[in-house]
Amino acid sequence: MTSGPITLGVLVSGSGSTLQNFIDQIAAGALNARIGIVIGSKPDLLGIRRAADAKIEHAVIDRRQHAECAGFSACVFEKLDDAGVDLICLGGWLCLLDIPWRYENRVMNIHPALLPSFGGRGMYGRRVHQAVIERGCKVSGCTVHFVNAEYDAGPIILQRTCAVRDDDTPEALAERVFEEEKIAYPDAIRRFAEGRLAIDGRRVFTRR
């Protein structure tokens, strides 16, 4: 890979807290990247406002305006092609995508739990942390993984952990998990940009 900044496409369906982490890390010189485009899955998202405030190119492709995943996905990837992105990062993106072959192993997501536990369709946000607490887990964390055609089922790149406390609420646990996410996602992007990730079936290895 080149030593220049990697170009990211960031997809959002909510507040854009992950997007803001990227913006902050890039501004601080901690992540050698630029954000080529931010795409929202519906109008009036805080994530899109964050992109506008940072003067980042942005677009809305409303999932509700597309009857099928294929047509929606085609519109999303056309925008990503136009922006010349090297890596697509899902940041609270809630829509399934048909990933074209040219983007195979070039789409990442972060999940606020230790996959394969507490993942899958409908498992996002507060629901995840509530399920972790109700199950009595002593450890939670986050998982960065490549995206495939199933929810939260792609090869795992890296994970970070944090304790689940006896008096935790979903909101308190979410805050601590997000602190780990802020470290994990940029780390995975750096490994990708440096050409250090190797995939063998469902296993991802980081070359030294």
C-alpha cells in the first residue's frame, strides 16, 4: 500500500458517533486517512449533519425508496465508486447490502459486542447491551469484522474487551464499549491501509 492517506467511505444510519471518531482521529494525525464520502440511509440523520459540519461530501440514499436490496445497494456503491474510496466503513449502518465483487474484503463494520455472540438481525444499539447484561456476561466489548451477505457474520479482524459491572445499565455499558470502539476501528483501518491483513476462510491474520 502507498504511504498516502487511505480514502474512506462511511455509511451511517444514526447519530454518526463512529464517523465523528474518524473525523477527530484524522484531525489529530492519529489516522492517516481522508473521508471521501458519507452516505446516510435516510434523511435528517445527525450523522449527515456531522459530515456537513466537517465539510465532507455526503449523500442520502433512502432505503425506504427501494423495494429490493439489490437496487438500493447499486445506488450506494455507485456513489462510493464516484468518490474513489479504498475502504468502506459502516458506522451504525443498519441496512443489508449486496456487496459487489470489486469490494470484497473492502467493507468493514464494528459491532458493540463480542461476536459471534449477541449479533444478527435486529441486534444493534441498546438491545445488544441489554442482552449482554441479562445473560449475565462478565465481559463484553466490540468486534471489527469484514462484511458479507449476512448480518454480523463476516470474518473477524480484531476485538477489544471491557468488564461488565454488577450495577451496569445498558447505557453505562454502551459508554465503556464505545471507548473500546474508538480504539479498535482506527486500528483495523490502519492494518488494512498498511496491507497487513490476510484472510484465510473465516480467519483474519495480521502480518507483522
